[in-house]
Amino acid sequence: MKSEKLMEYIGQIDDNFIIEADIHATKYKSIPSPWIKWVSVAAVAMICIMAAILFMSKNAAPVDFSNLPKLSVNTEFDGMGFEGHMAYHIDELCDNNPWTEMNTLKTLPVFNNPRIGATINGLSAEEMLAKAKEVANTLGLKVTTLDTETLGENYTAPYKATVKCDGATIEVQNTGHIILYLTPEMGDFTKEIEKLKGYDNFSIRFEYGSQTIDGTSYSNGLPLPHKYRFAFNNTSYEQALEITQFLFSKYGAFSGIKSPGYNLFASYSYDGDLLRLNTTVFENTGKLTERILGYHFNKVYFHASDMGGLGGISREKTDLSHKIGDYPIIKATEARDLLLNDRYITTVPEEFPGEEYIARVTLVYRTGWRDTIFMPYYKFFVEMPSMQQENGLKTFGIFYVPAVKSEFLKNLPLWDGSFN
């Protein structure tokens, strides 16, 4: 039994049990002995506690899962190519996910993806322009021009609206996502970003000029203090943590994140350069389930520029009000067995190489545009021996197994020899 659960039961015991135990323990003692008294009191109290725990566990109402609808497992993926990461050793692929194999969660919540309606239908031109003007008003900017844009001649519905202001351009996409392009004329950005705390999903991009080196143009980004250089390539974990902590302390208050956790995931390129794929701050407060949700659905991402400045900031806080229910989940060991029996989905262009190549497992929510629901999966990092490079770099392909128990799934994926 977990210590926090034990303390919960202890807190429910009537204080009279403890008082009566104390009286009973001292009533029949002929020789005063404080340490014997307290040992006796503790022993009797512990008996009462264990009896209460046994009584509560026997009389606890079983959880009813009968009303939970069955879930459809998404077997499609966003984007191109396959999902895999290169490293010399699996320990280099660290992401600070709150979940570990030591955790013993029994259930996890599942949600409908609120973006699906927006993706299919999209905002109208009027709605996008209204949202853009609203953001301009929030920032106290005067609108100079308004425009909408379609994808091309074969498309009639606009996919974005653009509002230009002094020092900023505001773009609203038909999904509702907001992008702010800021120039130095915007002024003190630290004050302006506080005004955006009412918005949950937006990106900021700093258009602060560029430099041309050997015929190639590199963006400057927002200048940072001299002691900080924010680079995408070959930044160590310690350097990434230092710069991300600084950026969050300076620009992150608008997010409302109370207890920051840091996802600084990186992997290598074919040339051996370390690419810092994530410099993300997530909400890491509350119980384990809350922290897992914060890791996936409540975060701020800082983008590096080419020249070591701050290239941009993205805010991603997903609406989780469309909860379907709390679903029972399998253990990681059970997911491993399913993986060995080809019950997985993957974009890796090779079949699963064998159990001995499983390097790590973690628990994630898949949150792509194709995911109609947000449900948990076990994510396996599997070394692909045929993809090892001459420089010693290994490729770890990603294989997903649904974490929800199979009786609550409409379709348990079975690999059929093809690749997504």
C-alpha cells in the first residue's frame, strides 16, 4: 500500500480510538515508564489503524467502468517520414516525463480532441478577422490593414486572416491558432506578453533582422543578455536547462504555470550534431495524473534563433473539458507482451527487430491533428540494428501500444506488414 494512501486512511480514524488506546495503555501500569507507555500507545494505535484500513478496503465500493464507451485507436500519423531518434546511448534521449515504470497508476482520463471540429470546419473569414482585431486591441495596437488568404485558386475558403499594426503583424489561422510577428518597434516585449495571459494557444516570432554568412541568411531573434546563447545545435543539457529557466523566469509568468518542469529532449543528426528538439516548460504540480496531463497539455515552448537569440515562444494549453471518462490501463509489462505479438502501430519502415532491442518505455498521450481522442499509449524506444551509423550512432524507432485495456477498445492494432 502506498504511503499517501496509508496517511489518507490514518486521517479518517476517529481521534477517540487514539484517546481510548492511551487510557487503556496507562490504566494498568504499576511502574511509570514513559517509553513503555508510548510504545504501548503506538502499538495499540497501529492495531486500530490496520483494523480501520482492513475495514475500509473490504467495504470500498468497486469502481464501475460499465458506462464507459469503447474507444477507437488511431492508426494514422501526422507528418512525413518515420518517428525515430538517434543517440549513442538511450540515456541521452531524456525528456523528464513525470511517468516512470515504477508508477502503478490504475486509470487515466481520456478526452475528446476539441480541435477536430475546428480542423474540419474551420473559422470563417469574419471570425478570423474578428479574432485578429481582438488580439490587436488586447495589445493596444492600431490596425493599419486587414487581409485574408486562401491556399490557392482551387480553394474558396480562406485559411488565415492577417492584421498589420505598427510593430506587429497578427495572423489568425482557420484552426484558431494565433501567430504574432513582432519587430523592435513593438517596444518592451516583457510588458506586452503579460497581456496575452488570456490566450491558450499562440506563437510569437521575433523578426529582429538577420545576418548573412557565406551567402546564407541567419535570423537574429530577440537579443539576450551576453551570458546567454540560445542555440539549436550542440547545446548541452546543462546549458539548455540554464537558458530555459532564464527565459521562463523572464517571459513565462503569463502562462500561469506554478511548478515548472523542463522537457529538454534532444537527439543527434546523421552528421553527429546534437539537435535540441525541445526546450519546453510544463506544469509539474499536483498528483501524478495531473503532472502527466501538464506535461502533455499545458506547456510553453521557447524557440532558438540561428544566431543565438530567442526566435519565438509558443503557448500550448489544450482544452480538456471534453472528458470521456477515466479508463483502466494495463501495466507496461502487459504492453510489452502486446508489442512482442505485433499489437502495435508505428511509422518505422522495418518490422519490430526483437525483444532484446527494447531500450525504453514511457507513457504518453498522442496529441496529433488526426487523433480524434486523447488517450494514453505506451511508447517504446526500440533500437534498430540495421540503422546503426558508422560513427556509432544508433537509431531508436518508436512503437506505440494502447495503454487502455483492450476490452475498452474498438480496435486493437495488429501490424500487417505495412508502414504508416
